[in-house]
Amino acid sequence: MARARRGAELAAAAVDGAAAQRAARVFGRLTGGSPPESADSGDFAITIQAMLAHDTTADLSGLGVPTLVIGGGQDPFYPESALRETAGAMPSASLRVVEGSGHGLPKHQAAWLQEELIAFFGD
């Protein structure tokens, strides 16, 4: 039962919006917390392993180029604390955190994101 509950919460964390989160929780419970099988499952696992093994934190202080760090304040995969730590480690970083937004920020805040990128690259 705990696995199904974890699966439901993980599925809900991957989407924004109350209705989508409710549907994702139902899906997570129905699948018993196991991800659906697909041809992409192996690729996904390899990607996650590579992301977890890749740590360039020590190199961030040497970046001299302007860098924009953007994320959602409610993103469970890239939490605000990690965004702040990453931006704080770079001498020329700017940080934009969208409160109330989660992992779906690029999809749900596309217009805002485009404006931020245009302003950043315009500078």
C-alpha cells in the first residue's frame, strides 16, 4: 500500500493543476505505484541515473558568463532550495522562482518564460 501511495504522490508531483493532480493520484493508485511499461522506460532510467551521477557543483564558481536559473517554487524534482544554491554558486547568475508553480512551469507559464528569456538574452 505504501508503494501505491508513493506512486500516486510522485505522479501528482509531476503535473500542475488540481484536476491533473487528482487524476495523476488515481492513476498512481491504480497502477500500484509502478510506472507503466514502455519502450522508453529503459531510456528514462538511464537518464535519471546519469543525472544523479553528474555533479558539476565545484565548477559553478568558475562560470563567468551570465546565467539564468528558472524554476517553480513547488517543483519536487528541482526544489527552490536547489535552485537558490545553484544560482548562488555562480558569480553572474540571475534567479527567477515562480511561486506556486511546479515541474510543469515551462508548459503552464510559457508566455512568461518566453518574456524572461527574451529579456535575459536581450541584455
